[in-house]
Amino acid sequence: MDARTPRSTKSERIELRADPTSAANIALAAQLQHLSVSAFILQAAAGEAERLLARSDHTVMPAAQFDSIIASLDEPDEAPNLARAAARRRRT
């Protein structure tokens, strides 16, 4: 077992079908990493899942766009409805 793969009780089963070329490439890649095909696929899929889930927790944008958004927070936004509501006489 690879040192990067944590040991845990495996109770879930995942099945998939592959075309012959993909299956052969996966088997060869697993062999090169000294892993079983199952361990190789699980490691690759789990790594990709973690990457995508981590990415979904963050918003990625160009630095210029981020700077523009931050700068816009310093500019007051006209809110005519809010201004009218604030100007109304309060009920007592």
C-alpha cells in the first residue's frame, strides 16, 4: 500500500466499465505505481474529488477583478428606497 493512502475499513463498493484502451492504460499506470488497479483508481478518484470539493469552497477570479470588487465596497451605493425609508418619521 502506498504511504500516501490512509488505511481505513472499506465497506463501500464502486463499479465501473471501461473501454479496453482505458483499462489497459489504468492497469499499466497502477503497475508502475506498485498499486492494484482498485487502489490506483480509488486514489486517483479520491484525490480528484478532494480537489474539486476544495475548489467549490473558494471563488477563484483574476486579481484585477478581485481588486475591483474590494474597491467597490469603499464606494457608497445609492439606495433610494432605503434613503426614503430612513427619512420617514418614526412611529411612536
